[in-house]
Amino acid sequence: MTKSMKIFQLYYKPEQAELLDPAFIPYDNTANLRPDLREWHIWNKEYVNFLRDDLSLWGFVSWKFKEKTGLDGHQFVDFIKANPGYDVYFVNPCLINEAVFINSWEQGDLHHPNISDIGNTFFKKLGYENLSVKEVVLDRNITMFANYIVANRKFWDDFIDFSNKLFIEADKDPEFHQQVFGEGLSNYSGDPSLPNFTFLIERLIPTFIEVKQLKSIPFGYTPETLPEKYVPYADDLASLSNLKVLVNRYESDDLYAIWNHYRHKFLQEHPGILGLE
């Protein structure tokens, strides 16, 4: 860590404090004043403080960072230091989801009914009339399924402003307000009371990065750092992920058709594999 970069590790219960990674700065959220907004509440609350501190990069990770990613904090910090010049640095701990779904909106619709429609409604309210979030192929260079993000002021300035517009637009439209903030509408088994908001934020981030053409870079797993649960499928996942990158690089419908065929074949050969995520 440097004076101009701070990465905080959120914890919600006192007993979680002993599990934190010494490479990160502990952030005590045991009060958890807005559990319905999850991490976003902290991002928004601390934003002004970080501007005052004149940080060049900042972000937050979960107390489950090691469990979810298989990495220790120093590996993530060293990765950031070794790759200067990006707007957003992240770790995606859900490699299967990235490889087999067009984007996190397609995956999200399986678990949070119609969340892609809510995303489309929000973007339309902001003037993006022709954007269909579910159709944009987002590859590993932009796809994340957890809010393990460290970013520069350019990202945070724009995203805090952008995400606050959810509240502004919801105040204008009772139906949209219910879709975003209605208790329990996320269908999340881990907490039946949660609204769609936190899962919407998670999916808005990659699309926002794409729309704003920000420079993002994921931590690249190696055979040594790949979580054990993915090892039996490593070659197939790498091939599918590489195909998605090529689809975007060449804007190729033919490559998309090949990827689409093989992702369905992979899922048919490994029923239940999505449960690993």
C-alpha cells in the first residue's frame, strides 16, 4: 500500500476482524446502518473523505476476499502496482459466470427476476435509448461478479454521480422505485429482505465502464493462483473466455456463434456447474 492508494476490507461482525488480510486496511462496518444498500452505502459515505485525502486510487474488498478469490492481499496490491495507468483494477472470483454468460445481466436474470429490464429502464431514463444491457458482450477485461474494485478518481467521480441518479430517478417514478428498492424483490436466498439495489449496482459497474470507455484490468489467474474448484475445467473456461475476448476484438458474429455453441455444450456436459459460483 502507498500513501496515495488505500484498499479497505469491510467487516460486519467483531469475530470477522481476526480473519482480515494485513495487506488491507480494516473497515469496521459492524454498525451496518444501511444493510439494504450493502457496500454502496460505504462507497458513497466515504467518497468525500477520500477526495479530501487526495488519494489516487481507493477501493473496498470483502472480509471474504481470500475465501472468494484464493488470493492474499499482497498479490492484489502487487498486481495493481505492476500495472499503472488503468482506471479500474478488479478481481473476478466467478470465472465460470464470466466464461459462459454474455454478461452479468444475463446471469442476473436467472437469480434476480427481470433485473436486466430494470437496468434498461435506468439507462433509458438517463438518455441511453438504444442500449440493451443484456445484449452487450462483456468479456473478462470488464466483467466482475463481486465488488472487488480499486479505482482512480475518474471512475469514482463519475460512478458515484451515476449511481446516485438511481435515487433521483426512483423518486420521480414510484414503479421504478419499487423495482429497485422494494424489500425482498431480489429473490436472494442469503437475505430474503434485500431489494434489487445491491445486485443492480454490481451489474451496472461493468456496463458503466463500457459506456464510459474507461480502462479496466482484471487480476489474471495463473495455474498457481487458480482456485482449486476451477482446476478440472481450466482449459474449457480459458477457451470460452478467450473466445469472448476475440468476439469483441473483431466484432465478429461468426466468433460469437462459435462461443455460443460451445458455452451451451460445456453447460450440458457439466450440469450443475453453475453451483460452484
